Amino acid sequence: MDRFRFVICMLILCVGVLLGLFLSGVNINSLSGWKDVLELLSFIATVATACFAIWTLGAWKAQFGFEKRFATLKDLGDSFEDLRVIFTHIGHIRVYWLRKSEGVEDSQLSEALEDLARSGPMWDSAINRYSKNWRSSLFFITADQLKGFPINPNELHAKVKKDLTTVLNEVDGRTGPEISAYISFKLGGIHNEISELFRESDVLLYKIIKQALTR
């Protein structure tokens, strides 16, 4: 491709020199065949310039497409990392409900409630941002890659909500060491399951973004 551009530049340079000579007053027509050569070179240079312009436009479009694809997939990867706030939220849930299982009233759990009030919206914001980037990235993810994801954002959001709600409904209003152990066990299981889903998704996202750099 560099040779192609070099030839085009040389053709344009030759035509420029000949035109310069012509405009400077040199009687080119007095030299046999020079007029025809000038016209031929002018035609070739015009065609070559047009081809070069088309090639440049195509290269620019390809570069723009590459940058858009990479930027979109990078945003998806970044928003995926933000999802890890769910582990902080689960930790806050665990602290609060363990204290509740010990018989502690809400009036004495202001700090735990504040933590929940902070991490809950952070999780909602993170999953919403990930869902938005996911939709944008579908244009650049192949069908085979899509099948490799263990769970999509909507399913993940619904799963987390369902699993947590199920556990909390079961322990609400109940106290005692058995309930405390149950809370730790169930929330630990949810934590581990989400961790595995994230691990599988993280590996696939890395491969997709890496491939985007080589296209």
C-alpha cells in the first residue's frame, strides 16, 4: 500500500513539474510528442488522484469503524467492572440481617442502614449502565461470542433480585443462632455463584476486546 501511494505521489509530482515548465514559458510544444505526453500524464494523474481519494476515504471509514468498535467494547468492559459493587452490597446485607437475627432493632442499626442505602442504588446504577453498554455492543459481538456469555444483564439483574429477596423473606422476623448461620450460608452461596458468573464473563469480555484490537 505504501508503494501504491508512492507511485501516485510521483505521478502527481511529474505532472506538476511539466505544468510548471509550461507556465514558466518553456515551449513544450516545440518538442516532439511532449504535448501528448503531458495530456496523458495529466489524465493518469487525475485518475490516480481520484483513486487515492477513494482509498483514503475507505481507510478513514475503516479506521473510524475500528475506533468505534473498540471504544464501545471498552465501555462495556469498564461498566462490567463496576458491577462488582454487588459484592459490597451483599456484604452490607449480611451485616444488617445478622444483627437483625440477633434481635437488634433498626433504631440501633443506623450505620448498617446507611450502608445499604448507599450500596443498593450503586448496584442499580451499575447494572443499568452495563445494560446500556451491552445493547450498544451487540453490533460488534458475534452470535458465537454472544452464546458464550453465561448470563445477560437483564437476567443477571433479575437473578440477583430474586435470590436476595428469597433469602430475606425467609429470615425476616426470625432470630437465633440457626438463622444467623442460615443467613451467612445463603448469602455466601449467592456471592460465590455471582463470582463464578463474573469470572466466566470477564474471560470472554477480555477475548472480545483483544480481538477488536486485531481487526
